[in-house]
Amino acid sequence: MPRLTRRRALAAGAAVAATAGLPAPSAAATGHSREDRHSHSHGHSAPEAFDEVYLGRRIQGRPLAGGHHHGAGYGVFVDGVELHVMRNADGSWISVVSHYDPVPSPRAAARAAVVELRGAPLVPLT
């Protein structure tokens, strides 16, 4: 008989849970359509657009059309160059510049990036 490992125990537990036959909540039960659940990134409201000058740099944020983005369909720009942002499961935001310092909004992510850049240009990711 094979030795029971953590991996096998977890796999067995997952199989039992999957075959338990518990019905998934329907859209009617939650009051949200499939589109509603996905358009607001796991229940968090969509951030508002912004356009301002912060410490001499123009920062902008706006919803992006089409496709799936880590930023939940939201784009942030510093001096016209896209700052890649991502929304975390808890609703906080991180950017490629300040990846280990979550902030509450895309505007705060743009401001944190401007501070971290210290006047250096944001180089676009390709």
C-alpha cells in the first residue's frame, strides 16, 4: 500500500469535496449575473477614473475596454506610459513599481510609483 503523504491526503480531500454534490449558488440566489460578478473583480466596486498632476507627473486612471487585465480592466498611466497594476483579492492594489506595498486604490498606486521613481521615466513593459 502506498505511503500517505500530504499531497495524497489533500488530493483525496479535494476529490471527496468535489463529489459531495453540493450545488453551486445560482446567479438568481446571489442577485448578481455572471457579468456583474466578473466586471467588479470579485465583488469589489470599480474604481473611478482620475487625471491629475502629482509631484510634477501626470497620472491617469480609467477603465479599459476589452480583454482581461490583472488590474480588473482598469489602466493606470504615468506621463502617458502604462503602469501595470493588479488588484489583490482583498481589494488592495499593487503596481510593477511598488509590488510589495499594497495600496487602497489605483490612484494611490500611481502616486506611490511617482514617489518611487524619483523623477526617473517609467519604462514601458513589452
